[in-house]
Amino acid sequence: MRRDDTAPAAERNPGGGSALVLSLAGLDGRGRAEWSPIALSPGAADQIAELVARAARAPTGLIYFLDDTGERLVLAGAHGQPGVRENAAETPLAGSLGEPIVGTGQPLVVEDIATDARIDGDSRLRRNGTRGAFLGHPVCDVDGTVTGICCAYDTAPRLWTSEQVAAVAAAAQVSTLLIAEQRARWEVDRQRRFLDGVLDSLHDGVTACDADGNVVLVNARMRAMWDEATPSGAPDGLTDVDGKPIGREDISLFRALRGEHLRDHELVLRRKGRRTRRYLVDARPIAGPDGRPSGAVQAVQDVTRRRRAERFRTCELAVTTALAEAGTIEAAGPRVLEAVVSTLDWAHAELWLVDATAGVLRAAAAWNRPGWTADIKVPEEMRFGEGLSGRVWQVGKPLWIRDVGRPQSLISPTTAATSDLHAALALPVRHGLEPLGVLTVFAESVEDPEDEVMALLSGVTAMVAQFVDRQLVEDLQRQLTRSKNEYLALIGHELRTPLTSISAYTEILREIDPAALAADGPALLDVVDRNTTRLRHIIDELLELSALDTGHAAMTMAPVDLADVVREAVERTRDVIDGAPLSLAAELPDGLVLPGDRRRLKQVIDNLLGNAVKYSPDGGKITVRLRPVGRAAELSVSDTGIGIGPEERDRLFTRLHRASVVRDKAIPGTGLGLALSRAVVQRHHGTIELADHEGPGTTVRVRLPLDAR
């Protein structure tokens, strides 16, 4: 109630009641949440107001509290005439009957508002001739600070008895006790909310249990980790770092409840079809007032990314070591794939190398995670654009498939269903723009693309590419060294021998008498001619071989039916061995057209068949096969002859090299035929090699691309 008449119409009422606004809580000057008695339960305040009205035998009882500014009175509880709550909702403290009560902390007893000398004569109440009686008592908190008033109001002047004054004072004390209780509850709730806010802001999951093992506290991060770890509602696949399953009694929280203190206890969660997670757990018991455990608490940290980063660094070192210690990519491949699979904690990896001649990828290595029993068959080769690895070779960029079980994943549905594989990642292995191979890795779980994984495997493929390229350079250096040695051997043997013979017989012809010349001259000239022819043949082959190696030899490239060329060579060879104890079988398609130089290809085939005839014993068998393989034509010539020792296989196609068994048997030859054949095949962008052969003899395999290069 105000002492002036400037109050709004809503405050002017016959009962003279003050208007208050109720708020739940305020903020102190530093912006922190503060408890306010205004937060008192409206139902409880109304009951106290009713007790005040009944005890004072007054028609109206009111409970006011100061708002958070301390400048207004807010109605907390009311009892009495209809509309009293609406008409007395809020009033400024200044000029109201509550001001002296709040200011002095003493009760205010007014028997007649119209005549009381403490009320300003110019106030609205006096001008309106308002009459009535007022009895108010301060309401204090536990610290004795006035926080509101408890009052009774009567519309008619009256005397207040000491019992009625005492009753209002008692009601004010009850309000004080109620305020203390409500404040204690609010403080508990505030602290709990504060603790919940702190715990929910942590990156670690926190769980606490009571002395009976009942979980009493779980923060938001722990709930998220629990939902992720237990999609079926029960934990499965939880082990220690050694793979030992974790049962309920082994859970860190319950171990702490039994008195253990755990620090950096590592756990691993593996589930089929989901990513493996790694956790560090700290747990300790909570001591009660008597010193005995009253519960336990644990903090769980997801260290999956940290452990993966550590393994990434280990992986790079392992790959570098494997490549440094291995002589070939085939030897290093399994160790490289093992490092990749172990680092990513995926299931399977493959390394493919490009066979540019055949137009296919060939499997160089494969690796399965230990204990992984799913069935996956790695083919020996994969065509350009075929499957995931072939597609990466084709497009020249990485491909990440989130789930190979989905349609259009480049993995056959049968393989996806039987292998238990889901995510797949394939990256090209290349040196500059030249494709060298493909690295493909598979996971048992569905995985979204990750920049860290892409960066790691890009680094691995770069190291593999450098290794393969270095091998090519080293092979070239070895070939150059061999070439130098071959030319030295040529000068030392192959050229010197016929030159020595020519020189010797020429000297004989010069010194022989006419009679002996007439008798032996023709024979001596035949020896000179034969050695001259041999020498010319060697020089011609060397010149032709050099021209092929340097690219100076003329190559007339046109569509050639290789089946027809091979068929003609087989027929010529049959004519040569007609009557000899040798058999010749051919398995040829009706036609197999490719771009090539017909004369040069005929030269290669004649050379291979000639060697097979030359080195086959009586009763031997020669087999010629021609077939398309991927984007290449594959020609193989097999014999049951003397064969080649394992230690000489790598040198078979070098110039002037003749196998030791050939030299021992004094079988004639220059050692240039296979080298010349290799040069011709390479000019056709093909390959020539010794293939695996069962039993005695040799198989030479030639692959030529079917497409123009």
C-alpha cells in the first residue's frame, strides 16, 4: 500500500491491499543464481495467510516478500475476500505500510488507518477516507534479515489484542522456518544442478554407485558411451588389452567398490560390424563417515583416436622397415599389409601390381588379421575397371566404400555376404602419373570416411611406389652392368673365336704351296667362309638388338592375327622335325588380332620354337598354346628338354648368356636369340619370362597387349 495517490487503478481498492509480482529466483550482482523467498511454495504461503487471518480474526491475511531488488513487495500468499490476490499482487515498498516494518524490523499495529498519526495526511488513503485496521510483523530469514511481512487487514477500525499480535508474530516465525526449509531444498537442488552441469560438460564419462552397487549417477558423456557400447541393451565384446573378456565382477566400478584403486586401466570393446573402441578407466572407492566404502566412482575416457594416432606413427615405421629389409615388393608386401591392418584394426588388406602388358592387376600380397576366419578369395588377377581395385586403377584416385554390402559397391554380393566385410578403402600406388598398383583395405564394420586414415594410407602408397620405382631403377642398373660384361665377353670369346679361325686359315692359305692349295684350298676357304658368316650373323644380331633397345629399329605396326602367325611357324617347325623323334602339339584359337609387326613377331616365335627343338632330346614333346587373358594375348612354348637351373633363370634373356648345361653339351648358339626376342616383345609393350614348369624342360611365356599403346 502506498502513501500517495499516484498508484495505478489496479492498486486502488477498498481494502487498501498492495499489489505484488511473484518471481521464482533472482541473480546477485555478479550474475549468479540466488535463492529468493519468493520461491516459497504458493500453497504453503496461502496456508500461512489463512492461519494469520483466523488467528487475528480478520477478514484478510497476506504474506509478502521482497523481490530481488529489495524495492518492491511481491504477494506470496493470500486469504480473504474474493479478488484479494489479483488486487494485491504487487506494490512498491516505498510509501507502503510495509516500509516501516522492513526498515525497523519491528511489528506495525494500526487500529484505524484514517486517524493513525503515522500515516501521511496527504496520502490517498486519507483523501479517500479509507478506514480499516492493519497488523503486520516482519518475516526474517535464518540470518535475521527481513525478507518480507506477514499481516492481517480488516476493513473496519478495531483494536488488536495481544493474543492476535502474538498469533501474527508466530505466523511470521513459521514463515521463517518454512523459508529455511525451502532454502535448504533449493540449495541442494542448486548444488545438484551445478554438479550435473559440471559432469555433463566433461569429455570423460563418469559413473557412481552406492554401497550396494546401484548406479546413482551417470553423466551425459557416460550415457552416450553406454548407448554406443550396448546397442542391444547389454555389454558384449568388452575385454582387457590382452583380449580377456570382462565380466560383471571385473567391471572397474565394482572393483573400486571392493576397495581397489584403478589408474589408466585400459579396456577394449570389439563388436561385430562396429568399430573397435579403446578406453582408459580411473576408479576409486568413496569412503563414508565411518571410513568404510559408501560407494564408488569411475571416470572413463575414450582414447580410440589417441591410440590410433600412436599406431599410425608405428605403422609408418613398420612399413619403412619392411621395405628397407626386403629385396622385392612381393617379399615386403605381407609385412606392409600386416602393419596397415594392425594399425587400422581392420580385417583384410590386398596389394595389387599393374601388369601393363596384360592390362590386368596381379595380386602381389594379401593379409588377414590373426583370428579372422571369414572366407575371402583373392583372385590372381583383376582386369582394368573390374571390382574395387580395378576401378581405382581406372579412375586413378582413392575410393572409400562405407558398406560393401550395399548395391553398386563394386564388390560382388557373394563376396560381401560370405566375407563379413563392410567398409573398404582402395588407393592407387603410383609414381608421378604412372600407375604401379593398388592398395585395398577392408573392415568388418561400417566406417565413414576419415581424413586421418586417408592421409596414413596415402603415405604408405607413396612409400610403396618409391620402393617399386627404385627396384626398376636398380634393375636397369643391373642390366647396364650386364650389358657391359656381355660386350666384354663378346670381344673375349664370341668375336675372337671366329676372327682367330679366319686369321689362322688365311695365314695357311698364304703360306701353302700350289699343289696343297689346289688340293686343300677349297676346304680351307669353306672354314673361312663359315666363320665369316658366323661373325656377320653375330654382328647383324647385335646391331639389330641395339637398334631395338634404343628405339631406332623400324617397326611396322598394323593389326596382326597372331594365331595365324603362330600357326604358320608351327607348320614350318613340323616340316623341319619331320622324321625326327619329336612331337609338336598346338592349341590355338581360330583368330587373335593385336597391333604388331608381323615380321618381328614371326622372328620371336621362330626363335622360341627353334630353341625348343634344339634343346629337346629324342622322344621329347613340344607344346604351343595361345589364348586371350584379360586384355592380353598369352603365348607359351613348352618343351621337355634339358631345362634351366634356378640360379640361371634371371640371366636367361641377357645378351650372349648361354646356360651352363648348354655349354657343357657343346650345343651351338650365340646366346643372342632370347635377348633379341625380349627386345622385340618389349617394343610391343609386352613381357617375356620363364613360367613355372612341371617336370623336366622349360616353358617360355609371352604376353602381348591386345590394345594399341
